[in-house]
Amino acid sequence: MKIVLKDTAQAISVAKRMLFLAYNASAPASGMGMFQEARLGGKPADEETVWNCAYNAEDYMGLKREPPNVVHADYVFGRMMKWSCKWEKNVLSIRDDNYHWEYQSFSGSYPTSKDLVVAALESLGLKDVATNVKEYVG
């Protein structure tokens, strides 16, 4: 699915919000993921911290970073997410998916890509864009 926004900055803002909403709705870290979460020092992560962790692949030291216009969140501070998106100028692209608990632990709150996109847009005060997404996303 593609969402047309005002500019690149707004596209990145929406991507950050989607990631943050998904992160907060994800199941807590477990198993070895607790070592990644420990980097937070017991404090909750804010939107920028979550973004930096995913964008810079901080949970995977030594792996090559994605292209600069892509964010991929496999695990973020030990939370299983398996979510990604990319942007080209003012267009944000996200796979049109039904999320599944075994891979996207946030699926209880956001079962589909559309649900996550609309929640992010609405939380940023972009109701007009959210309304258009509701119209053309199946």
C-alpha cells in the first residue's frame, strides 16, 4: 500500500509513528531478547529511541544497514516485530498485510497494515489522509 503525504519529512514522521505504535503494542521481550531490552535500563523507550534501534539495526550488531529510505524492525529491544516500510520523497510504502501473532506480536492491537497506518495517521492529526486510506485500502 502507498500513502501519499505532503513531503519526505511527513512520510518519515508517519513511519516513525507506525513503528512506535507497533512497538508499544508488541509483547514484551522474552528469552534472549531480554538482553536487548536491558539496554533501556528499565526505562520505557520513546519514539526516537525505538526508531533509532530499528533504523540502525541496533539489535543486530555487525549486520549491514538497510538503504537510507528503508526501516526494518525484525526485533526492537527484544520485541518481535518483523515489520518494515520504505519511502520515496512523499510516498510511504508498506506491505498490505494481515499481521500474525507468531511474527508480529503487535497484531492483537493492529491486525492489518491498514489498521496500523490509520492509527498512526490519526494520532498525528492527519485525519484527511487517514480517511483516504480507509477508502482505497481493501
